[in-house]
Amino acid sequence: MTDSDYDDFAEAYARQNETGLFNAYYEQPAMLRLAGDVRGRRILDVGCGSGPTIAKLREAGADVSGFDRSAGMIGFARERLGQHVDLRVADLADPLPYADAEFDDAIASLVLHYLEDWAGPLTELRRVLKPGGRLLVSVNHPVIFPVVYPDSDYFAITKYTEDYDFAGHKVWLTFFHRPLHTMTDSFSAAGFRITSISEPPPAPDTPIELLPDGLEPGKSFLCFLFFLLEAN
């Protein structure tokens, strides 16, 4: 199975993300904490998948929209959220189907590390945000790549592919490693100001059996890196 076949394993991917450490107990809770009070805010979920984050944001009082390149994922999101929620099939690598300054916030959870070019996508996200709007980003922590691949060049943007198992479905996903300074330079060039960078611990209610071996509850570990950005 290739990394372009998301529709083929959408159900398995969505099901595993509902209970797995990295999404259910780490990335999503951390992103929601970073978002803070979202009541009344117009929020775009970038690469929304099956819609779990949109559901939480809506419960917290936000006005939500979302898009994903996978029609299968959007189908599951519509089942979860209903037909009245604005959900679209769209690709972050293309111009976005939204008006200028339409959103207060955009959330890009574990999306940008699939893209070699950040300039166009970040410019589009800046366009659809209001002045002073926020972009919340999570990506693979850049320190992990040279640890796993010790012969690699940390300072080079590098394409790499890894296999994952989603509920018995073996899939290959392709990522692009980039060093931290390249990330921050891209944010600045697109018109964003970095207001925080965080490396949070898993959620307090994480089942201990899901934690990496030897990790105490409440302790951080190298996994994802989170950015809170403000549109200039």
C-alpha cells in the first residue's frame, strides 16, 4: 500500500487514533490546551481526518470548519458531525476554498511534515486568517530524525518513508524532516509571529500501559513539537 492510499485505510486509521497514545492522549489534548477558550471563535481544522478535534472544538463552543485531502476521511467526519458542518475535500498543497480573513484560528495537527514545500500552504493559511488570528501547528519533533537515522544530515530537508500498522493494515507514510530553524524561518516568511513552542507531556488520564517503557506519568518525551503562531 502506498502513502497516497488514505481512502483505503481511512476506517482503520480513524479507529486507531480514537484510542492510541499519540493522537487520543497526546496530540489532541495538547492542541486543545494550546487553543484555550475557543467559545465563539471561527476555527478551521486543517487535515481534519475523521473529525475528532472538530467535535471537541464544537463542544467547547467554537464555530468549526474542516478539510482533508481524503474523501474517505471526510465521509467519516460527516458521519460523526452531521451534514450541517462545513467539511470539504481539499488539499493543503493547493489554494484553499475559503475567503480572505474568514477564520479566527486554524489548527494544523500533524499535517505540515507531509509537505516538502511550506511556503505556499503557510501563505494560504495566513490569507484565510484574520489579522491577529492564530495558527496552531504540531509536527514530528525534528530531533527524532537524526536519532533514528544517525547517518542523516539534521540540517537538510530530507524525504523519508516509514511503515505503520493501523488495525492490521500495513501502510507506508512519507514525511519530510526539516530542522527547527527552517520551520521558524518558514513561519516568519509567511507572516506569522511565534508566540510559543511547547513539548508537553501526555494527558493526565493516559493509561499507563500506553506510555513508552520507563516513562513516568506526567513526564514529557520526544514525540511532537507544538507551535502557537499569530498572524501579523
